[in-house]
Amino acid sequence: MLRQEFQRLIQLLSEKIKTYYGDNLISVVLFGSQARGTPRPDSDIDLLIVLSRAPKGRLKRTEDFTELEETLEPYIQNLRKKGIYTYINPVIKTKEEILKGKSPSPGYG
């Protein structure tokens, strides 16, 4: 049941990401325990989101993602009622940052 709940959330999240970022989205990569298929009830959802263009700095990127994340809040609240305390941990980078190994700001993934 746990994996099924996470898979449904990840599917919803993927759809929201595609809609929110549109043509700016290059790739979404799931990593961590979710990708390995070994989630626990308190596991986060680690995502690498690669965009063509992104605002400078981690704060603005996180603020933008928060708008998207808030649309999933009813589903996440329902999971909490079932004892699943997850959160979404996005790393948002441009293609150029990935290719050059750069971070949008110091101390950012």
C-alpha cells in the first residue's frame, strides 16, 4: 500500500510539473529511496527538475515550485491521515547548470 500511495503522488506531481513548466521543462528525474523502491512512511520525494530557463537563485526557484506544490496539499493531507508524512524535495537547475556542474546559488544542491 505504501508504494502505491507514493506512486500515485509521484504521478500527480509529474502531471502538475509538466503543466506548470510547459515547454520550459526538459526533464524530471526521481532519485533517492523513491527511485530505489524502498520508501518509508517519512521518506521525501527527491526530484531533479531540469529547465531551459530558470530564475537566478534558489529562493525564487523554490518560491515558484511552492505554487505548484500547494495544488497537491489536499492529497498530501490525506496521506498524513494514513500515517504517511512525506514532503517534496526539488532540486531545480537549468540544462547549462547541469552541464557545467554549477549551482544557482552557493550551498544549493
